[in-house]
Amino acid sequence: MFFISNLSLFFAQTKEDFHQLINKISIENSVDIIKTNEAKKIIAYKEKSLPILVNFFTNNTSTNIKSECLKRNLTQGEIAIIIADRIEKMPYFQLTSIQNCTLEFCKNNPNLIEYYFSFIDKDNRKIFTEKYIDWLKTTELKPK
């Protein structure tokens, strides 16, 4: 019982920590998100961070981080999705039903998931999040 209550406390603290870190990411262009100290701190938790990050996927709070590919600013939820994708590559087709074989929509952008954001929002980010949670439950994540 002690372990379970400590685990809940850890999760709550980490969730709040992640929220603060996502809020603090302040760069001009989305290609640099993963280079920030804040993103590196989240990524350091590796696959343990994924169930926490998923809580932010539907956060539509706008940021000042510009996506040159999308020609608009990203939301906090999209930043969380980018970080999660960098920790464990998402199965894009399985989660979005869209396949991009050429990956040429935005040259020199390491955030491949950005291509799918307009499709994710069109389909509904809540549905994407539910599919992602199901994928997490059925996937054996490989520690990196």
C-alpha cells in the first residue's frame, strides 16, 4: 500500500513537473524543441514519461513556438506529442490512418509527427489520444 501511494505521489509530481517544463519551452522554431533543456529533462524519463505526456495531448493552449511546416504556432499538446514521438516512435498510420511515404513535406524537420497534426486535429485529437493510449497498452516498449 505504501508503494502504491508513493507511486501516485510520484506520478502527480512528475505530471506537474512535465506541465511546468512544457510551459517553459521557449524557442522560435519547432525543429529545436527536442534540443531544449526542458525537453531533455522529460526525455530523460524515457518510456516512463509516455503515460504522463499523454495527459497533455489534448491541451490546446497556444504557444509562441512556430511550426514552419504548418505555418502556425503549436499548442502545448502538440509539443507533448512531439516529445513523446522522440521517446518512442509512434506508428503514424495506425494512429492517424494516414501514410506519408515520401516524408518530404517539410525538409530538415526532425519532428516527423508534425506532418500529421492537421490530420489528427481534423479527426479529433481526443480520438488520436485514445488510440495512442491503446497502443501504449499493447506495445512492449524498448528501453533506450
